[in-house]
Amino acid sequence: MDLYELMMKRRSVRAFQDQTIPEPIIEKLLDVANNAPSGGNIQPLSIILVRNQEAREKLAQLAGGQPWVKNAPLSMIFCLDFYRVKKWAEMCQTDFRGQQALNHFLIAYADLMAAAQNVVILAESLGLASVYIGSIQHEIDEMRKTFEIPEYVLPMMVLCLGYPKSIPRTIPKLKKEAIVHQEKYRKIEDDGIRKTFDEKYGKIDEDMEKYLERAFIEAL
């Protein structure tokens, strides 16, 4: 399978086998995370590995009770880490105010997601599966307490990894033409937007919120 085919077949998996991921594979996953692009090569990123069953259960609770978090043999908590950079700046007798600026936050968040996606792609190539969990952002204070995360470090999302029990069905995506713009932004009129989403979801004859909730459950 070539890289294009592998990436096109990737699915979010929420059912994992009870099988430990070998340490050499975990080290490779961390290598590609560490080698991801980073604005200014600052690398404001820390990854907390969660493998202990008790810690997995606590993490699942903080992720809204999602059972696949507790069942995944490995979860990586991806954190924006301005603490390390700030301390380094202080050692160099320099002030660091990056945590106060929105643009620094956005660049750091892009760094974090690039690192996480590197992990996802390599994991897929090694027979692993994954799912992103973003709901920990609702429990940042509790995440700090549970995982001893210091000031200036923000836990932003979790990547659950493991060997899949099964691969979920393909879910619809927007057509490529809906998201690609040539040379400048092409504003789509209301009818075009409606057509775009009808092609993705079909005609929706129920409350949109209920429909999307049901669609999410069916994708599990």
C-alpha cells in the first residue's frame, strides 16, 4: 500500500485490541513527533504517555467518559509547553511573553497538530490505529492536577493508539472542490453551500443537532 492509499483509508478507530504496543514502536512514534515542523524550531510541545490502567481510567473520565480512552493501550496527551521555553529564556536573561500573544498560541497549536499527525501516519503504516480526543480542553484544571502539569503548559488533546479490533465504515466528506480555492477565496452562495452539504449528508429531515449526534454514534 503506498502512502496516498494508506492516508485515504485512515479512519478514527475507537475499538482496540487488548495488546501492548512494543516499546521500539513507541520510540519511533515519538521520533517522528519530535521531528515535525515547528515555527522557529522552538518546539513548544510536550507529550505525556499514559499506559497505566488507573491513569487511563482517570483520563477517560476527564475526556467525558469516552470508554475507548480507557481501553486504548497507549494515549498521548499533547500539551502546548511554554514553561520550558520561558525557563530557558530566563536562564538567558531574556523575557519570554509568547504565552500572552494569540499568534504565538496559534503557531504553537499548529506545531502540536503537525507532531500529532506525524504520529498518526506512522502508526497507520505500522498496523496501529488512532483517534483524536479534544474534550479534555473542558477539564484543563483537573488535567493539571491529575497529571501534574505546571503553569504555562496547556493539555490540548489526546491521541489514543492501539491495534484495531475493526475498522469503521467510510464516512462522507465534503467534495474536494468545496474546500479548494484557486489563487483567491471563492465565496459560495447559499444554494451552493446547501448543495455541498446535501451531497455530503443527504437530505436531512430532522433536527440538525439530533442528526449530527446520531451520525457520530453510527460512526463508532
